[in-house]
Amino acid sequence: MPSLASVRWPTFILFIATIVFVVLSLAL
């Protein structure tokens, strides 16, 4: 389903970006 993929991908990218941001914040 294209609609599901369209919603899932941005959410997945945002989730990864949030984790990376938190890890970098803790590292600094």
C-alpha cells in the first residue's frame, strides 16, 4: 500500500533522527 509507505517512511526517518540527536547530546 503506497499510502502506508508514504506515512511510515517520514516517521521512520524522524525516529532515527531523534535517536541520533539524543545520542549526540548525551555524548557531548
